[in-house]
Amino acid sequence: MKNELFGRPFTYYQEYKCENTASEIARQPKLWRRLAKELTERQEEIAEFMEAAYREDNLRIITAGAGSSAFIGETFQFLLAEELGIFTENIHTTDIISAPEGTLYDRPTLLISYARSGESPESLAAVQFAKKRIQKLYQIIFVCDTDSSLAKAGYEMERSLVIGMPPESCDKGFAMTSSVSCMSIATWCVFHYQEMPKYAEYVNALADSLQEQMDRLAESAKQIAKEKYRRIIWLGTGPLKGLAREAAVKSMELSNGYVHAGYDGAAAFRHGPKTVINEETLTVHFLSANPYSRKYDRDLALELIRERGQNLVATVKQEEEKEEVTGENYEALYHLPHDIPKNSEMGAYLYSLVFSQLLSMEKSLELGCPTDNPCPKGEVNRVVQGVVIY
């Protein structure tokens, strides 16, 4: 165990009931490296499964999950289209179980399920609903607990591939952190199965680079968290819009609702949601790694800087692009390794994801919330409760 995390003694996180969350954010690069190795060892099995699914005519690809697990699919709906020209649909398991006739129909389908615990009622029910309604059903289950009910169901089903994450990614903290990044990396590698060893090298490069920069990102988060904002709006384009939604949930979860959070696309924010800005609002702008998309991120950030009253503006961006937006209250800077694909936003996504985790944790600490269990009365739980499947 490290004696220090993010410039503080580990005992600090123990005292403020944040030891799991802090440790789980910090260990992500280590887990990514291990995951890349494990996926490479399964390349042949993964390739056989993917090629069998791709042989189906008119294949429908659905990404599914609940909460943070669903937002992974929202990111990859854009990312896979940009990188590989693959069309996917993101349908939350909560929508599948509550409106199955409007979400599932009998057509060859690859259902991709994401789950941390694998015990959420909706996750298992969505798989069962799909099995009943679709004759040619292929399933990939990305899950952190390979002994879970969802994983066991996957092992028993025909045309099913269970991809387990490193066990430590099954976060003990309330918020999903390492689970999200590991399932995202697994998705990226699985869809690039033909070049799996090369993508494992990319993952290792990203892990090494982030590990070197994490304290710097944490310091930026620490400074922003000292501000007394009650509203936070996360903004991103393309794959980073799904990340913005994930970041919004983290902000609300770890502050136990004290900070009300929203999200939007940079180009969409002007169409009504911009009215949320007041003197207690912080907007956080993820700047895309895609030069075309970044123009929209840049324009909105500069617009809010020009119009700024007592509200705050922060940007998360590559150091090489820092001069494209200036004048914000805060900036969180990172640099990407040179040996990753130039057409991919995976690096920007991962680094911005980790920053959003750090800021949500730091705000929780600033407010004195018990970060590992910010809702101690149990109205909201680490694994959802109270769901009846009809």
C-alpha cells in the first residue's frame, strides 16, 4: 500500500472515509496494463467470436448497462463509428426492461453488456429478455465480478463471451471508477481484435503516461474543488459527450447531491440548457482530440469566458492545444503519448475520465462527505436495490 496518494498521506483518506475511492482511482494504470495482457492472451478466442457475429447479415449491435455502465456505451457509439465505421446503438438496461417491445426485436443481434457487480437486477433481466426475443443472439459481457449472476448466465448461454476485468476493478467505493476505465479499454481492444497486440501496446503507453501525470491532474482538481459552486455542467463533443454524462453522475454521487450536475454536447448547450448558468455554476469543457470537433468545444468555452459573470469556467485539454482556449478560471492539462493512433479519441477520453473522477472526489472531500459511502442512510446504494422486474 502506498503511504501517499495525490500529495497527501494515505491516513488522510482513511480519516475522511475515502480510502477505497482514492486507491481505486490511483491504481487504474496498473489495472490497464494487466487487462491488456489478459486480452492479448485471449485474442484467438475473441477473434473467433467476433468473426462469427460479423458473418450474420444485418447484424444489430447494442451496448447496454445501467448508470455509469450505460455511459460507456454512449462514448463508444461515437468512438467506434469514428475509428472503424461501426454503427452501435446504446440502449440502457433500464429501458430494455421497462419497454422491451420498443427496444428488442428478432434480428441478428450482438448485445454488449457492461456491469461492475453483475448483480443489478436490470442487467440480468435485459440479457434474459433478449434471449427470449432474439433467435440469433450473440452476447459479450464485460463484467468486473466473474463470479456474479450475470457472468454465470453468460457462461451458460450459447454464443456468449464473458470478458472479466481484473478483480480489483470491482470498486469497493460507492462510485464506479476503475470499473469504467477497464471496461472501456476492454471494449476498445475487443473491437480491434485483429490488432490486439498493437492495441495492448497502446494501452500500456497510455497507462505509463497517465501514471506520470496523475498527480498534476489531481492538483488541478484540488484547486477547482475549493470553489463554492453548487452547480456543475460537464460539456463534451462526440465520445466526450458520453463522458460528460458519466462525470455529471460522479459529481452528484460523491457530493450526495449537494452539487447538482448536468451534461450536454458543446453545440447543443446553447439550445436552452445554457440558462442553468448562475453565480454558483461551474462549467467544465472537455476539449476533443479531434481537430474538427474541437472547434465546437473551443467556441463554446470562449463564449462562456466572454460572457462570464461570477460563474466559473474550467477546461480539460491537451497541453499542446492549450492556446486554443485562454482566459478560463482553471485549466487541467495533459499530454498524450506519441505512439497511439492519431485518429482516436481514446486517450482524451481516458485522461478526461480520470480528471472527472479526481474532481468529484476532491469536491466530496472539500464538503466533508464520507466519499466511500456518501449516502449512509441508504436511499442510494452501490448496487441498486428495490427494483421489481415484471
